[in-house]
Amino acid sequence: MAIRRLRADGFNVVERARSRDSSQAATLSVNHGGVAIVTVAGVSLTAVDIGVQPSTFECVAARVTSGTSSCIIVLLYRPGSAAVTATFFAELSDVLDRLSTYVDPFVLAGDVNIRLERTADPYTVEFGELLACHGLVQHVQGVTHDAGGTLDVVCTRGDLPAPTVDVYDVGLSDHRLLHWLSPFVRPPPVYTTANRRLWRSFDSDSFLVSLQASALCDVQQYQHLDGDALVQLYDATITELLDVQIPVRRVSTEAVMHVV
């Protein structure tokens, strides 16, 4: 109902609701969990399929675009009722591996339910090492839960401007509200230049006629040649025939790291 009201009011929403089991399908009781990314009208929001759905945490991803700024938001929720396991770190690593192929900068945010203020805790250490391996930095400082502890994160790439995350208690949840600015500008295109032939214009029948009339098909012209000379004759003849029909052109194209 809340998601429908947001959309009815003009907000854009990309969400993954937590499914109910069959015994609760018809109830209206609170179903803790589910993740959603919401933007105001005028800010483009496009769902991103990262190709995997983890089992140890809930996750949703979307590309947010406003003007010349663009970034990918990845929102996750790991239930505090579940123990932290090696599978969680393996699945999170897989998600980060996939996100690292995108051109757009991305923000990893959400509730990991790990006591990150306990710097010597093994789970905190492993989480920090996992972020570092992917070039990410966690920016939330201070208490983010009524019961204490830093349980929520905002992570961005270390080579990008670091956001300042403000933590507010707005009284709507046992978790705090995290607020930050992401001044990400769409990266300029990268072009590569290469020599190419327009192969779609290649006429095999015409090429065969020209080849049959060339030195390669005249035994008198190559019977006295050694191996090296034969290779040179072959290369020179084929190149000459191709240059007549489909000459080499210098072409610039935009390099794309990942297409969605």
C-alpha cells in the first residue's frame, strides 16, 4: 500500500518487497523486510539487474540520473535476526564484483546489522577488508540504532569525492535516518581509434575474380620463390585486392565497459 501511494503521488520507485509465505498471504500484518529506492518526479530511476539475488540479504539496485549527474544505488538489508556467515560475505563479494564492471559510480547503502563501531570484531574486520578489496570506503560514523552501534552504511569508491553523512533520529524507526549528498557527474566518454575495413561491403564474387587474375594464381610468377617470398607475395596481394574493394579507414568508437 505504501509503495502504491508513493507512485500515485508521482514518485519513482524501484523495489523488491519481501515475499510472504502461504500462511500469511492474505494478512495485513507487518512483514519486516523488503528494500526500495524512491526518487522525486524529474529524477530518472531505472532498475538495474545485477544478475544475482543473494540468499543472505535483500538487495535492489537502480541507476539514478539527474541532469548531468548519474550513479548506481545499491540498497541492501541483512536481517539482524540471522547470524553473520561466510555465505553473506561471499554473496556480497559477488555483488560488488558485478558492480565494479559498471562505468557509473555507485553507492552501497543500507543496513548490514554488523557492529561496525567494534573495530576489532572479526565480522567488522572482514567487512572492511571486503570493501577495501573493491576500492570502497564506508562513511557512516556514530550511532545508527536505538540500542547503540553503527549498523548502517554508506559506501562509495575511494577515488571519488567523499560524502559527509549526517545521522538523524526522526522517530519513525529504531534505525536512524542517513542523509548525504552525492555530487557524481556522468563520466566523459572514452574513445578508441582503430584501423578497420567496411566488411559489410565486401563482395566475395568480385574478390574471387580479382584473386584468380592475380599473381597468386599464376604459377609462373611464384614457382621460383622461397617460403619467405611466398608469404610476402600472399600478404601483399591480398592486401592490395582488399584495398581496392574495402580500403582501410581510421574509425573512432566510444569504449563501453558494461551495457545494461
